[in-house]
Amino acid sequence: MQLKLLDGDPYPLGATCTDGGVNFALFSAHAERVELCIFTEDGSHELQRFPLPSVSNQVWHGFLPEAGHGTVYGYRVYGPYEPHLGHRFNPNKLLLDPYARCLLGEFRWDDRHYGYDTSHEDTDLILDTRDNSHFMPKSVVMAVNSFRRPRRNRIPKSETIVYEAHLKGYTRLHPKVKKSLRGTCAGFASDVVLDHIRSLGITSVELLPVQSFISESFLIDRGLSNYWGYNTMAFFVPHQDYLSGADIYEFRHMVDRIHDAGLEVILDVVFNHTAEGGRLGPTLSFRGIDNASYYRLQSEDKRFYINDTGCGNTINITHTRVVQLVMDCLRYWVTTMGVDGFRFDLAPVLGRELQGFDQGSGFFDALQQDPVLAATKFISEPWDIGPGGYQLGNFPPGWSEWNDRYRDTVRRFWRGDNGMLPEFAGRIHGSSDIFEHSGRRPSASINFVTSHDGFSLADLVSFKDKHNEDNGEENRDGHRDNLSENYGIEGPTDDENINALRWRQQKNLLGTLLISQGTPMVLAGDEFGRSQRGNNNAYCQDNEISWLDWEKRPQESLNQTRFLAHLISLRKRFPIFSMDAYVHEALTADDTTIEWFNNHGDLMQTDHWGEHQVQTLGLLLSWHDAEAGNRRQHLYFIFHAGKKGTSFALPKLGDIRQWEILFDTRLPDGIPESSNNLASDEVELVSFSAVMLLAHHRQMTMDMPRPDDKS
């Protein structure tokens, strides 16, 4: 029976199941005609095309009676092919619905995806008339799901501890995850995975991109693929390779399991560019629907794209309908998939108006007033490559930001660079110089030493130079200045002294991270010394270079896992670490104080901070603890980045008689035995080491429990 398309409604955008059929709505400001293409259940053959009969406020819409859940479809959009004016319509190309919730079939690279004739010397100026539908995934209509309202774990920002992980790579080699589930959402939701994360004390799992993405053609030509996933094709769709079957709600089930473990889920999202790339890229969706609306184009010649992202194109977030798309997408991942927050890749793009970056941009305003999204966590990567692209500290209230100045300063201090004391102290103090001026709190600073982009923690202390030869770019890609050190030998070694120093340095870096004011972020695998063989740009290594190896771990790695769990337990034990306010001068004797000392036990004076060769610093935190009978509590930290050992005098504080050593990075797992964890007047430090101490007002014997090994 030949069906007829009815007028339908312009809202909501996308394909919506209703009683008796499906409503289709697609925004395009410049299209002349839009055809809805219906396919067989397996997507192999096109059954019928329907011109969308109505246009309302630049939204093309129609209602298809008797259609329903599982209907397979795509769009063909007609209009001018005038690249110099920004228009790249080509009805020969089947296009994905930007609001598609599910896809059928795999994307396969072929020249027919290009909207222009690739054989012509003027490349993108001549229309290509070949059909690409055979190589394209198809959009699939999804009925409204019947899930209950998401139960979210609202963890205060000041108590948040982020764990950045790759969904596939985390379990791909995990021997205790069922083989058929490794690398999938179901695998990540396994008890053994969640038990490990929870045993560390982590509160929030931040997953690298999970929205449906494709690998760039140049990677396919090299036999590689886009592993990280920063090349989004469909923003509402979980990446198919991360599902063990065809059910997109496997992702939601994983989120539920993570919530049941008491953890949050934060997604790394990419709303700065799409997989369509620059002017010579494929036509898959936005480019063919309305290129001039969805992308930022150069005003003098709209054939060319503004490339603030370095990925070929930049999403036009100043357009109302693009803001609507992003907002609708974020709400979908919160309300339907249940996630708790987002980390925005290359986030200055989202705040860049025509005049430049603006804290009051339309997108930021929309986000802050949204009743669904306002309570979620927003984290920015506060830089891109466009003009004014470095915006650390300039995002609106409520946002947290990746703090690369923290990363670089802590790396340089522990490498032994001279003159680092003032900057190092500022980063430990929550980077008040960056965030406090606008009334923001320490939790706005996402403190990290390593992330997916760059060296792992083990490689940071094992390689002076990057080794990215496997990426196929003759080691030209990736950061050149990693602020790393190998301590005498490049890469793995059997030298016991070098290895001992490397493990100690990893503990120093983790210890600094977990006692600093701000929100700590740990890279998954750093808790047991995961290596990427010196590759600091493993975005295309979907293999053992990037996957976490859970079996080939020496005893030292188990010690490091215990140490990280111990650090997090200490952070949770003392309320000073979750105090989300900057501490400066104390006005009363009861105020919380932060004081800095030199290795003689004296308060740091102005001239001390200028001693360029000094690489040792003491930090004293003091506060009244209501849970300890409102007694004055003191924590003392000593950081020593010198190449030789030294003694450090402990400060004289009233009736304090002894100090309990809570961690000492020279020890194998950093945790002192209860029989040897007391100090009185001074502490002996080996080269490159750190110590944390708790003051006691009378002689006593402590028996601190050691954390169980649950790695």
C-alpha cells in the first residue's frame, strides 16, 4: 500500500513515535526541498521517498502514518550547490538525521561520500552525482523508552575525585571480564571493574567520547583508527563498537550499574566540530542539510571553513538552532541515559561569539538557566587553536576547568627545575590567582598531572622524548615539550636504582595531586604504572599500546595501587580537603590557616621565595575539627625535589609533642608501619620524596590500618 505523508508538526525535531505513526522534523534554513527516504528493515534497499510537505520556521516536517519503532530512514536535501556562498546541498547523498537516536549499519569510506567530484582539478567546485547510500549507516526511529527517571548521585564538587577512562580500552584485556563483553558498556559495568574503581575511592568516572564517531580516512589508509573518538558523526547515539549487541540502552544499563556502585558518570563530549571535516571532507549530515547554518565559514569566501578546532570545521554555536541541537542532546544524555555531567572538548568554541570569547555567550546562558542541566557538572577544556583560544579561568561561575598550569608546574617541580617554589605553592593552593578573582571556588580547578592526551604517569618518569613512530607521522605529532625525565635511560630498564626512583616519582606526583586544593583527576591505569611505550599521542592506537594490561603488573604496581587508595582515603578523612574556599590570612585564632615553611622549620619570608636553587618546601594546614571535639588539627606536608637527601625540621606548635607520618613516598607503598610512623623534631628525606604528617598533642601509639589490596 502506498502511504502518504501528512503535514505533521515542526516540534520536536527528529523522528518521534506517536499514536498511529512517526513525526519527522528537520531544520534547514536554506533548503529548497527535503525528502524522507524509507528503507527495508536491514537498510539494504530504499523503499520509498516522501517529500516533507510542510515548512514552519525553517523546520521541514511531515507525519508518516503506520510507521513506528524500528523504521529505517535517511534524508536527501535539495538546494543550491554554491560553495563560495556556503551552500553544499547534494540530494545524491543520503544524510543522517542530526537527532537520530540509533543507527543501523556501519560507515564505510568511499569516494561517493564526497559531495564534490574528486576527479576534478578544482576539487570541491563541481557537484558529484553518485549515490552514497550503500556505504552509509541509516537512522532508526526509536520509541520513547519506558525507563524510570534517572537516579543520579549528586556528589559535591568539593568532594569529587575524577577518574578519566576509555570505555573500550579499560576492559579490552581484562582477564576477569567475560571475553564477549570486553571493550563494551556491559564489560565496564562488570562487578570486577566497579569494585576496583570503588576500592580506590574514586567518586566520578569520566569517559572519553562515547557518541557515535568514525575514523578519518587518512587513518584507515595507514591501517589505524580513531581510538579516542573525538570525531563525532551522530551526537545522540552511543558508539556501536562499545555495545555488545544492538541495544543502545546497554549504555543506560551501564550508567545504572555505575550509579548503584555510588559513582557518577561524566561524558567527554565534542560539540566543537564534526566528522565532516573541512571543505574537502565528506557529506554525511550537517554539511548536506544546511552547511551555512551549522558551520562557521570565512566571511570573505564561504567556500572555506573557520578552523578554530584544528579538525577542519567549527560548529556555529552562535546559531539558535545549533544551540538548540546541543541543548537537546545534553538533556537526552541526562534524562534518558542518566549521566551526571559533561567535559566539553575545546570548550572556548562554545563561548565564542562573533566578537570573540564571551562569558555571557548564548550557549553559556542557555546552559545555566536550563532546569534539567543546571544541576549537572560542567567541565571545560579551556583552550582551542583559534584567536583568543586560551581561556583558563575565564569560564562562567559553576564551571570547572582543566588546569594545565597545575599539570605543568607540578611536573616541573618534581623534575627538579629551579625557581618553582612560588608557582608550585600557588597550584597546591587551588590556583587562586586564576579562579578567585571572579568569585569562583577551588573546585573550579580540575587538577591533573596526566590525561589521555600526553604521557601516562609511568611514561612521564621514563621518557625524555616522545616516541610516536607507530602513528605513521614520523614522530612529528604530539607535544614536544612534555616536562618529563628518564633519569638516565630512555624507556624500560633493569637498573634497580632508576626503577625505584621512577616509582617514587610517580608516588610524589600522585601525592601532590591528592593533597592539593581543587578537584583531582586521575588517569585510569596510572594507579598501577600503565605505559604507552612512550607514545604521547595515542589517539589512533586501538591496540595494546592504549589498552590497560591488567595481568602484566609487577609488585611495585600493586604498591602504587594501594598508595593511591590510601591517598584518597586520607583526602576523605580530613575535612580540610573538601573545604571549597580559599584560605589566606587568618582573622581569628579559630580560622583555618595555610602556612609555608623552609627546611629549617621557619616560616617562609619574601626572600625565601626568591631562592632559585631551593627545591624543598613545607606546608602546614591548620583548622578546628568539629568531628574531633573541635580540637585544633594540623597536617604538615614536605615536598623535596632535590637530587640529594636532606633533613627537614618540623615546626614548633604549642603543646604538640609528636607527628604521625601518614605517608612517605620513599616506602614501597608509601604507607608507614605503625611501629615506625612517629617523628618529633625533624624528618629525614631521601632524594625526590614527599611526606605527610598529622600533629598529636600528647605521646601516643597509633596503629593505622593498611588498606586492603583490592586491585
